[in-house]
Amino acid sequence: MNQNDFELYEAVDAIEATVSNRPDIKLYNLSFGPVGAIVDDSINRFTYVLDKLTYDVPNGESSPLFCVAVGNEGSLADPLNRIQSPADMVNGLGIGAYTYLINGTKTRAPYSCIGSGREGAKVKPDFLDFGGSIDRPFVVVGLQANSLSATAGTSFASPLAVNKIGKLMAQSESVVPHLGRTLLIHHAAIDDSLSQEEQGYGYCNEEADEILTCEDKKVTILYSGTLEPAETVHLPIFAPKINDVNGFVEITWTITTIVAPYANDPDAYTNNCIEDAFIPHNMTYNFYKKDKSGSIISTERINLLKEDSAIKVKSLLEQGYERGGFPVSRSAKRSWNESDLRASDLKWDTVIKKRHRMQGSSLLNPALTLHAIDRNGFNAQHIQYHVAVSIDAPKYAGSLYERCVFPHEYATVPKSLAAGHAGHRNPRRRGAVSARLGEMAER
């Protein structure tokens, strides 16, 4: 071992060889990395190699997932407390640590490095998992026979998250590693007392079993696929009779992508991304009136199902209005406070997490549209995506879960929607394979 190999190139070479030679291994934990906070104007080779290994897989194979401890220098002064590579990778998970206060509430462990991340993954850490502290240590096997030791660190939080993804994969054949990544982010709980830089998307769910368990009034649907440059996909949010709900419905979605990294430009490390749009009601359209230059001077929104819509549409058309080509889409709120949102332009990030709450009567065949875009001429690279959508309808009449899992009893829908549902009652179990690489520069 070269003691002067501060960037751990020997370890990176070993990881490249291992991942290339063992395509059967899909989950990796990394509790080590180069010492020191990341900087915006350069990308560590460790980070780039992991991102590229994640993207460069044969067609039809699932990508490996790397889960990386963010580092234990969180108590240092800014900017030395920033996350450490390769936790800044855009195609994987950077995991911080939480612990418990005396009163039993969760809080970020003081040692856990904070964000933000880099272009393409500005929200880092992705989430926090239990890493322990002096008062609430992480108990591990001791060095002596038949002994236990008390310790703490993000190096223990990261494999705990890997373990949860492995459990998800064992419980459902629908879950591949990056869908597990999506689900953990999707179910992470935001702590309003912490900033985005401290917690990312929040605290990781404590029990993996809860993630794949749906309730009668709340279900989660999963989608996966690949988008070619400039391609758009329409994802129906299947919720039969949702427009009959007398009350509010909350729809939450999380999208994760796997993109080709571009190491030559840290400001454009991700040259491809997905733009998402939420369509709550597929029969509500905007009608536009334009001047001679083509600029819109007036807009009217019409629900085509209302009794007087035909009269209104006829009047608008006579006045020179034109109907928009797509149903009205709405902006959605992200999962953190407004100050955090304003501080970050997340357009080119590989994770999107949003929510929308509205009256059930305002919903009809809701859907998400995903559109692939590129920059800097990188228009020949596809984007892999995984999506988790949760529909929470407390006042739904009957069982929303039953209607989604057994749609043939209520309506005719594509089989792929039912198959993609996350809440299988009797999931077929299979073993998950995981690996942990090294103990160098432990975090």
C-alpha cells in the first residue's frame, strides 16, 4: 500500500476491477474516502469513477448502487465541514448520520458532514441514517472474543442504509438497487428544525418493511424506464375514482436518474436531466389568445367536463382563442423551506422530490410527464429513471389500495401499472447481494 496515495487511487483501481468483474454484485457500501471537504471547481477521480461505473452497464442490466458515508468532520468550521468525496457522486447515495437527544428526538449527529453537494447533486447528504453518538452509541462487535464495542460515525450509517435496500430487494422482485435508492429518499422525513444542508431529504425510514407496506387510503406506485434525448414519457398516476374524494388528496413523487458524468466541466457535471410536470386534471385546458407577433395576450382556463364548458369554448374560439396542446400542469412544492429552495437551482440534479395537495374534485386521471433535456451538445446519451409516486387520500370511499392492486375488479388498466405497485401483499422473496469495499480512511 502506497502511504502517499492520499487520493486513494489504488483503492479506486481495485473498485473498478471488482465492479467490472462482478456484475452479479449490485450493492456497494463505501465507508472510506480521501480526507478533506469537496470543492466546487474540481472533481475527485474517486467520484467520477463511481458515477461512470453506475452509468456504464450493458443494456437490460440494472446499474450498481454505491452508498457512501459523507464523512465525520461536521463539527469543523465552514467550509471544512462539507461532505467528502466520493459522497458527492450524482448517481449514488451520500449518507449522513443522525442520533438521539436525551428526550428521544432525532437530530443530526454533530460530526456528520453537511452539504451542499456539487452541480448535479446539490442536495447532499441525500438523507441521514442512524450513526450514533457518545450518549447513544452504535453497538458493534468488539475486537476481543465475545465482546461488544460502542462507537459512532457516518461509516455505520451508510451500511445501515445499504441493509435496508437489500431488504427491499429481498421482499419484491420489482425493486432494483436504484429503485431502492428512490424509495429511501421518497420516504425520508424532513426535520423542520434543520436546514437542507444538514439533512438533505431528511431522516431515513427506520424499518425497511414499512416502506413496502401500503395502507387502505395511501398507496405507492413505482415506475422505471429509459429516456432518449428530447423524449417525453407520460406516467399515469393510477387512482380510480380519486375525483370523488370529498377532501384533500396529497400526491408526492420522487424521481432519481442515472446520467453520464462529464468530468471536464465541474459546472456542467451532469449534461442531461429530466424536467417533470404534474397534470392534476386531464380535461382542464388553457385557451390562449395571441397578437400578430404570436405573443400571448390573454389566457382562459376551462374544465371541459363542466356543463357550460361547450358554450364557453365556442365563445373563446370565436374570439380567436386557441386551445393548448396539453392539459394544464401545475407547479409543486419541494420538501424543504423556501429559503433553501431559493438558494439552489436544482434543474440539473439527479434527484427530484415534490408534493402537491389539492381537493379530490380537482383531480381526474392525474399524471406526471418526464422530459429529457441536454446541454453542451450532449444529445446522444440516454437517461435511466426510477419514480415513486404516493397518493394519500384519507377520505377515499372504500379501499384505494384494493382498487390499485386489483384493478380488473374496478376498471381496465395496463397490467404494468398493477405490476409496478410497491405494496405487494405476498411479495416473492429472493436474496440480495451486497459488498463492502475496504476500511481505509474510515468514516
